Amino acid sequence: MLINFEVSNYRSFRDNTEFSMETGKYLKSFKDSHVISSKHRNVLKSAVVFGGNANGKTNLLFAISFLRWILMNPTQTEDHLLRTETFSYNKENTSFAICFIKNNKEYRYQLEYNEREVVKENLSINSIVFFDRYYQEFHVLPDSLQNLKNNIRKNTLLFFFAQSNNTPEAMEAYSWFRNDIIEVDTDEVDNEIFEELEDQKFKERFLCFLRAADFNIVNVEVKKKILPVPSEIKKLFKDMDNDLFNSNVVYEIYSTHKSRDGEFEVHFRNESRGTKIFMFLAVYILKNKLDGKVLLIDEFDQSFHQELAEALLDLFNNPKQNNQFILTTHELGLMNYNLRPDQIWFAEKNEFGETDLFSIFDFDDPSLTRLDYGYKKRYLQGRYGAKQLININKLTDALGEL
């Protein structure tokens, strides 16, 4: 479970910017449904980020995904540059800090780096420092890595190095990044998740779920396909076990739809964006495992009719599910749909193109956080900021004379 995330000097986030899934102090609304409680913290099941076009909403999701990518893709040599996406392409350091819960332990990981080297890196577990690094000085290091510290290059993340050398604590924390952060992207859907549909009971629940949302799908089939290996490659590795060439399995997903003329199959890639995302989300919602995932969904409003979007929000905040959902949207109507003040976030750029993030709960004025007065109305009145400032006169002037 994600607790909070901080970022600086990444895309439109120039200064240190914090996003939190931790519940607001003293807030009691929807506490039995919208909140996941643990011995460490109480965290929200969902958060919705609003804001005008090009204000940096999507960059929040990109930043979380980017940190994951950096951890998953280590450098190969000392000359290999670390990937950066700095504000206005400057050469200053980028930094991330993230706090999360995995297997009832609270982890906090901090990273500061530039394209050539790691500047600072720290991992703590339940507030106890597990490793701490400043450039190539290792102030705290697990005993298992003491004899290996000379092998840690300046452009190697210590976190990756620790887990790749089978340090249990690092491996457990690393698994959260690898397995528990899910980017809901219809262009790069991991079809392997639909392997769950091979369980007939789960498949029946899945189909019932689709029908309840009025999708015209009567069946879904998962077909395993072994990709052929080119003969040239086989010749290069002719002395190797042939079973290795049979391990390249992909999962093809086909939905059966009904029509006046009978039933027909549609490959998953040819479904609409909304259908694909709904099917993807259905698997995670119905799996209902104890350790939930963090699902990142950009442009939520582009995929679903408002009634279906509201129904999904109900599911995201349902007491029976344990995943977290972070959404970006332009659909202002969702502000007034059973959300707590600490679940509603805004992204706003200043005149210099720098994004700031804040939630309704951050406002000191109690009247702005009351549930009995619509948030959308306040937003349109400009009381929260983060509005799209449009000069209609200049837009029409730009047309020139016809």
C-alpha cells in the first residue's frame, strides 16, 4: 500500500512536491469503506487528481512509474548514463522519496541522483535505517554486503544491488515495486493477468461482473500461444535444451459478443479502450487478495460514461476490496460523488510552468471541506485554484479576419 510519494526536478515538478494517500487527521467520513487500516497507518483506497490541461496531473503518475523503471533497469557499465527527465532539461539532481507498506512492514526509500551518479540513497524499514549512502560512502550497509561494497558503481542503485545479491529485506521491498505498482495502459496490458480466468469459478464471477456493467460480452477465452523461435536463433543455440525454446508463451484474449446474427469473437486488442480497461480492472477488483496493488489510471474520464465511472468509484472504495487506485480526470462531476476531502487532489502550474499538488484537505478554511456543499461548485468559483484560465477574446482574435 502506498502511503506517500515525493518528487523534485522531474518533468513539471521543479521543487519538492508531495502526494499522500494517508488519511487526513480527524476526518471520519466514509472511514469504514474508503480507508484501509493497518497497525502502521490508515491509507485511502483511492485518490482523484483534477486540474486543467497540461497542468501536470499525468506527470504524477509518470513520476511514480519512472521511479519504478529506474529500479527495474540497472546500468550495465560505469559509462552508462542514468535516465533523467529533469525540469526544463536542467542538469541538477532529481530526487524521489516513497513510503509504502508491504507484508505489514513500513518501508521508506529515498533516492537523489543525476545522469552520471547516485548522490544519496536510503532505505529504512519500520523507521530503522537498513542502508544509507552518500555518493560512494556507505554509512549504513547490511553485513551481507560489506565485502561487496567495492563492486557498487557510482551509477548503480544500491537498492537494486542489494536485492540482486539476495538480501531478504531488500528483495521484499523491491517486490513491491516490481509486482504491486500497476500502470493501467491499454497499449501495454500484461495479458498474463488474465490467466486467472482459467479458474472456472473466477471466470463465472468475471463474466457476471461484465454483464452487470452492461457490456455485451458472453464469454472470454484465454488462449496460450508459444511464439516460434527463428531457425537462425535455434542454430546458434543448437546445443541447448529444446525446452528453452518452448518457454516464450503469450496469452491471447478473445471476447465473445452476441449480435442479431449470432455470436462472434473479438481479440482483446480490438476492444474499445474503455472495455479493455474495465476488463483489466475487473481482474484486480475480483482477485481481492490481502496485499493490494496500486493501480495508476490516467484520463479516467475518457474511458467511461459518467454512470459507469461513478459505479467504478463505488467499487474502488468498497469495503471488500484492498487495492488502491490513483486516477487523473477532467470529469468535474466526480468531485461530488462520495469522496472525502483528502481524496480530491488538484494539479496546478504557475507562470513558470512548475506544477504544485494539493488536496482539498490542505485548505485551512473548514467551509471548503464540508461534505454538505458541492466541491464542483466551489472549484468552478475558483476557490480551490487549479482552473483552466482561458481568454476567449484572444482565442477568437487568433482566427484573424475571415
